[in-house]
Amino acid sequence: MYNLDIWGDLSMVKYFSAMVEETPSGKKWALRSLQCWPILISRAKSKSILTYGDLANLINFPYPNLLSDILGHMLSFCKKNDLPLLNSIVVDKTTGIPGEGAELKAEQVPAIQMKVFAFDWFDIIPPTIEELKEAFDFYYKS
């Protein structure tokens, strides 16, 4: 551990694990979606997919079958901002395609994933928790 006495309590480091505990329940999925953002844009850059289980392990989330709400925030943000559907690169390990919550037909998946892989995700400032929640609420609560 580093000696941070010179900084006192001014640490700027925040941990997702601690923030999830402190975040009001209405924003927890948006926070988890933000946590997934850099993982997925990195995978998109390397033109690779990952399974729900892989993603759950990376974010220390014990319920891979509950990732649909987390990825739903990302899906909503992408749809609202006319971006390729970043959530489409997270797939079921058995079928190799995204689950029902991704709102994609199996035959559409390869073309949509190619758009995700071709897009310059690192040129976009990541969405905020509020922007992710707002997009989700727009599509799913209206």
C-alpha cells in the first residue's frame, strides 16, 4: 500500500464495489453499466466478443443471468444516440449470440457486431450514470 499521508483524505480513487453499495437502487444498474463500458469498448477495439459469464467475472458480479438490466442501460444509450449496439458483443456461451434482452434476431447479430467492431469507441467520452439511466428510462419506463 502507498503512503498517502501527504494527500490526507483527498484521494480521487473511487471503487465500483464500494459505489454499488452506496448508490440508490434506481441507479445501481446504470453504475454497473458504466463499469462495463471500458471492458466492452476494449473488446470492440480488439474485435472480440465475450460471454455473459466472462463479463460477470470481470466486474465481480455474481449473477450473469441478471446482466440484462445492466446491458439494457447500454443498449438504450446506444439506441438513443444512434450508436452501434455495443451490448451485442456479449453473448451466451452456448448459442454464441446475445440473449433476448439484447433485442436482436440471430441473423442480425454478425452484421451488428461488425458495426460495433468498426466504430471508434475511444473517440467517445463515456456516458455518465445519469445519461445511462435517462436513456434506459426513456425506452423502458415510458
